[in-house]
Amino acid sequence: MRWLARLVVVALAVSAARELHDRQQKVLAIGADLSEQRRGIEASEAELDATDHSIDDAEARVRELDAQITAIEHEHPGGIPASVKPEYTELIQRHNDAVALQNDLVGRQRRLNDEYKTQVDRHNARVADANAYATESGPCSLLPAWVRTRICGEDD
């Protein structure tokens, strides 16, 4: 009879060791996943910053061209003379191109912000899952699920 009790204890110890090993592997996988997600978030933040700077540069260019156009228009309130018309037309075209670029950059920034929010939400959900997993403790948590339900009365 003693050998049966010892066998049960050894079986439980082996099951607990397996469960502990499985938990360690899961913790390592969660850590690797969170690290990868953090790297993705950091890359997105860098891309957002770069796009912010590009938008600022485009906005400065639009203001500069607008000032040049306005100066020409103030110099010639009665209309743009033919001698100045090519330069004026070129400024208008460059201004329109700069505005189009700025609009494209703003659209890109919106898309990047949406993707960034999705990444952060996914990361936060994974952190919550990891925290919930980490709070499982006590001797029953080391037992396999089929034993835990019978001995500890816990369900997965």
C-alpha cells in the first residue's frame, strides 16, 4: 500500500514539474511576444515622428510660397503683368504641389495613428492576459488541469 501512495506522490510531483515547465515556456513566449510588440510600437512611434516633421516642413514650405505669391499680388494690385506671369504661375504650381504633399502626409499620419492605436490596444490586451496568467499562483496552479479540478475544485 505504501508503494501506491509513493507512486501517487511521484506521479503528482512529475505532473507538477511538467506543469511548471509548461508555465515557464508560456511565460517565455509571452515575454518574447511582448518584446516584439514593443519593438513594433517603437518603430511606429519613430515613423509617426518622422511624418510629423515632414508635415511641419511641408507646412513651412506652403507658408513660404504663399508669402511669395502674396508679395507679387501686392506689388501688382491691378493684375499680374505678362513679364511676371511665368514666375507667378510657377509659384502657384509649386504652392499647389506643396499643399498636395502636405495633404498626403496628413492622410498618412492619420493612417499611421490608427495603426499605432491598434498596436497599443493589442499590446495592452496581451499585457492584461500576461498579468492574469501571472496572478495564478499557489500549489494548485502547478497541478495539471485534470487534477486541479478534482483536488482543488478549480476550473480552467
